[in-house]
Amino acid sequence: MRRFLSAIAVGVGAQAAAAEVACGGSFQGFVQDLKTEAVAMGHAPATVDRFFAGVRQDAKVLKADRAQGVFQMDFTSFARRLISAGRLNTGRSMARKFDRVFDTIEQRYGVSRGVLLAFWAFETDYGGFQGNFNTLNALVTLSHDCRRPHLFRPQIFAALELFERGDFDPARTTGAWAGEIGMVQMLPRDILENGVDGDGDGHVSLKTSAPDALMSGAKMLQGLGWRAGEPWLQEVSVPEGLDWSKTGLETQLPTDDWAKLGVKPRKGRLSANLPASVIIPQGRNGPAFLAYPNFRVYFEWNQSFVYVLTAAYFATRLEGAPVFEPGDPEPGLSGEQMKELQRKLQAMGYDVGKIDGILGAGTRAAVRSMQAKLGMPVDGWPTAVLLGRL
């Protein structure tokens, strides 16, 4: 569920945290240190030996960790890639099949079924493909790698606890390259803290039980601050004369104020005076949405902006929203052009994070700052015109 995308662009804080966690060196020696630490925590030596018996380094995990070019895509392209008629129809079918489960979830945790269905679809295609990386190998490999071991090392010991209670098999448990497991892809620590036996069989089985997976995901979202009964995203139309500097997640206004500024919903009404941000992922001529407080919870699940927006939008589609109006945005930058832009902004003193060709929060903030300095509309959308003026 919670992938470590923002931490891939390692900043000073992440580097400092990583420096405090042992990593690198001989892989066998690293595993031995993990075993020593586990025993010191109070785990039985024989149990620790069984848990780590077959662990090995997985080069494919490191390759997957470094290859995430899909997040360079713009919102329209990404949404069209991930959302299909088949996924919509399957989602609606799953909503009917597990109607009672979703009723329980909405009553107990306050999380709408569309939200969970969208994550279920994007993470594993409704459980159809849950990843084939050995989970323990992935976690130990990423902990040994010195990019951000502080994020993955605790997950190893959480997996050990799951092993001790019979809910993790070091040799057979598989999932995503970053260690997530099951239909909605949860990390071991999150399973420990939020796992729910939704089908009543005495085990939390996120790989084989949809009720377990969905209820566990809902409990986690609730714990992350999901506000029951409130929206998360709503498509809107915005006037041409809007002050574009007010757009973006950095600015929140009550919906009544947005209405006075000419922001209108494409369908239905604006939610009564909730704080919200206008987000225009492809600039002032592209699609526009109101992002409510629940939208921010999505970033605890996956910290890629384009993924979060697409998942939130798909959730609204599953609950009856129309296809978004794409508008006519100016062409965006290619991956290489975005890297060039990031290098130039970095040379000017802006913190854009890693030079990765992805329009993340740091790059978008720097773009907005430069647009303001250059007298351009401050919509956070980098174009060839902006790149040329730098």
C-alpha cells in the first residue's frame, strides 16, 4: 500500500536517517547482524534461524527500485493507461459481489467503497497479480542497499512477528518489489498494526481473502486520518480569470470561497464549506479538480502525485462521476526535458530533489516560483516555453 516513492529522491533528511542505520558490506554479514538484532529484541534464536534460513540478495529488486519511468507521464496519459472499461466493469462487479463487506467497511471505518476498489484495481488488478518477488528477499535487499535502509529494515522485523504467528512464510510469501503483500499491497508493519480478519477464519490473509484485504486497507486509511462521510476529489470548471497562484495543494480555501471565485462542479454540488484546494495537474488549460482533506490521505498510500490523483479520480468514476474533461493543455516536457529543467532549477538554488524527470512536489514548487518571477501564469505546469526562458 505505502510505497516509498518520495524517499527515492533522497534529500538531506533521508540521507541523515539512512546514515544512522547499518547497511552495505558483505550481504552474509549483514544478514548475520539482522539475526543478532532480532535475538536481542527477544525473538528465539531457533525461530530467527528458520526465518532467515533461505534469504538471498535479489538484483531484480534493485533494478525495479531504480526503474519507475511511468511516473514521468502526465495525468491524462497516466489515467488513460490505468483506467479502462474492463477495470471499471470489474470494479462495479466486485462492488456488487462484496456489497456486505463494503457496507461493514463504510459503517465501521467510514471509507467509501470506490476508494478501496480503485486501490484494489491499481495495486493488483483486483487481486489478479499481486507480485512475484519473494517478500523477505526484497526487504533484506533494500535494507542492505544504502539508499534508504531506514525505511525497509523495520519491515523485516515486522515480517518476523508475522512469521511467529503463522501469517508469513519466508520461502513462499511473495508480493511487490518494495515488500508490499496482498490484494491491496500492505507492508508487514502495516499488516501488524491494521490487519483485520474480515472473513472470520482466524487469520489475516491479505493474499487470498478479499474481506481481509479490504477491511485491513480501510482500517489503515482510517488510522491515517480518513474523514468519514467526506469527499476526496471532485472535478470542477475554473474561470479563465482565476488567480492561478491560488491553485495547488499549498492553498486551501472553503468551498464557499471557491464558488465566489467562479469555481463550479461539473456534476452535483460543491461540498458544504469544506476546505479544499484547486489542483490543475496539466496547467490552466487542462483538467481541474477540487481536492478535499481526504485527498491528502492518499499520499500516505502512494506518494506519487500522478498516481494519487489518478487513483482518487478512478474512485469517483466507480461511484458515478463522468469522464474528466481533458481540456487543451500546452504540451508537457519529455522525461529528458524535465531532467534538463530540474538541473537548471537546481543550479538556481531550488530544491527539486532527485533529477529523475518526474514532476514532483519540489519541481512543481520551483516551477511556480520561476513562473512568478518571469511574469508567466503561475499554474505549476512546465512547458517548453518556460524551459527556453531559463
